[in-house]
Amino acid sequence: SSCGVQDDDMQFKINDILLKNVSFRYPGSHSPLVLKNIDLLIPVGSTIALVGPSGCGKSTLIKLLLNLFRPIEGSISSGNICFSETNQEIWLRNCGIVMQEGTIFTGNILSNIAMSDESPDLQRARKAASLACLDSFIDNLPMGYYSKIGVSGIELSGGQKQRLLIARAIYRDPALLVLDEATSSLDAINEARIVRNLKDNNQGKTVIIAAHRLSTVAYADMIVYMDGGEIIETGSHEDLMALGGAYSRLIARQLSPASGLAV
């Protein structure tokens, strides 16, 4: 293999991520292939959106990109480092992950955003909250960033929780930021604003978003449309609309008056 082995102490820079002929099934002799022959290049510093129907393999692909599982066939590498040779913990240290559900701890807002930091940096937390569109909510609280949340504190709405979890991931300043349906509780306007903020402020970071709404995915550099564990189409929003395939049909359904979805 042309991939190097990663030194355990190495703090490495995440490079382009390359998936070659990747297939995966969950353990169990009769389990079906969840991903089939995936070939994908994710350029460093790009914003990638994964879209497709439920069960299409988006979340599994994300788990492989986080190095939580290894493919049964094919290879995943970043620069000259093969995931199969990579220390999982070191890779995850470079990643920020926001899932649909996350944990809010009892304490103040600042300590929740700066959870990874023993001495929280207020300016850094403010910047993270601003990118996650949570700043005006916090600034309107009597105690601001020192307001208590969690048990015996302010009760956050679902959307406020999701934005706080996104701010927490941004605060960590990861080289790879992954949002897996992490904006599902947000209204379309906040969702679009956050995705634009991440894209405009990514400073060479790679952002991967699994989502459904047009307002989220239209800003991505590349959209990857998946179905049945395979990549069906890739390209920008404009490319895929011009192609008139599966992605454009998904968008047409979202834009139909019956969908009730704002764009």
C-alpha cells in the first residue's frame, strides 16, 4: 500500500479524504451491504452535503469517515495516511461531531460550549456561538454566557440545544466538522444561516453535512446524492439541477406547495 502508518503521537493535518471502492456491512453473517463500491474524493477545506432517502447509507458513510468502522472492501485515506493504519483516537481528536441528539450538561452556557477546555475562553465561545446563530439568544439572557442551563437552570428549546451543540463543536476548532442531521430541529432560516457561516468561516476546514432540506445543502461545494448504499450523483446544486436526475426530483418535491417546507 502507498499509505503511510500514522505515528501515535502525531498531530497531523487532515488532507483530502479519498474513498476507493469502499463497501461495508455491519457485523453478522447475513447482514446486507450497507455501502457498495463507494468512490469519493472530499477535497480538504470543502463543504460536502450528503443527501438521499432514509436508510440510504449517509450515517454509515459518516461513521466510516470518522474511522469508527473499517470498510470490508476498499480503502479510505487522508493524504498519505490510511485509515486502516490510523489510531482512531488521534483521528477523532481532529474531528468535531454533532449528531441529532447530544448532551447538555448542568452548568453555565460558557462551560457547555467550552466543554473541552479547562479554562474556557470567552471570546472563542462568543465566536462559536455567533457562527451557530446562538449569540443573540445568549446576549438577551440576564447573565449572558454565565447563565445556568440544565437541571435547575434555563430550559432550552430543541433548536437552542442543537445550536449549542454546534457551537461546542466549532469551539473545539476541528479540522473536520461533521453534522449528522444536526440541524433537524432548526427552522430553515437558521439552518441556512449556520451552513453559510460554516462555509464562509471554515478557514481550510472540511465540513460534512448530512441533511434533507434544500436550504442546507444548496450552499455546499459538492452534493453527494445516495440511494441504496450507492452514490448516484455528485456535483454542485446547479450541476445536479441541470442534470435533472434524482437530486432535482427531491428538490422539486420540496418546492411543491404541498411539502410546506420553506426554502
